[in-house]
Amino acid sequence: MVSKTSYSTSDEWRRALKVADEVKQTTAALQLEAKSEWLRQVLNETADQMRAAVLWAASQGSPAGKSHEALRPLIIAADAARSDASLASYFVSFLINQNLIGHDAADRMASQLRETEAGMELLSRHLRDELGFDPYEASVN
């Protein structure tokens, strides 16, 4: 039987991975002048970091039944993916402001990034609150 925690956790990681891939694809399609090429690099790096956090966390398996110490890096990975999505959102807003991205692509990417931020926040909170563990507190030995 698959627990609700492992099912929703797995779904959130998959969604975040898909969004990271979408950011890279959308960024690759941007028509940027040389002076704005740094934006592509920043968005690609942010998507790569989000992707790495998600792939690492997903490789750890289901959080169900894991010890608090084993959950610590999963929570931190969710927070890192949320932070990466937030950073990418900031740069999407900058692209919009500078008229460097089409409205449809911008709306789609901004929406996906907001959903990723919210999903990773909920995942992190779930792992901390429902499982009773905060990775940012010192561990008690």
C-alpha cells in the first residue's frame, strides 16, 4: 500500500521537475540580444539547481517511515527547490518588464513557478509539521 505521504511527495517532486524542464525550454526559445544573454544563463542555472534538488530528493525514496535525520535533507531539498522557483519567478518578472518574453510564455511560466513554490512550501511544511521535525533546529543526540 502506498501511503498518502509518499504519493503526494512523489507528485510534488515530479511537478517541480517538469517545471524546471519547462523553464529551460522556454528560456532556450527566448530571442535575446547579447546584452540580455545573462538572463538566459541565470534562468538556466536556477532551473538546473531546482532540477538537481528534485532529482536528489526523489532518489532518496519515500519519506514514509524515515527517521528524523533522514528527513532533514528532504525538507531542505524542498526548501531549495522552492527558493529556486522563487528566484526564477523574479527573473520572469524582469523579462516581462523588459518586454523580452511573450505574454503567453510568461504567464504560463510564471503560473507554473508559483505552483511549484506553493507545492514545495506545502511539502516542506507537511514534512516538518505532520512528521514533527524542523530541519533547521539542532538535532538532539
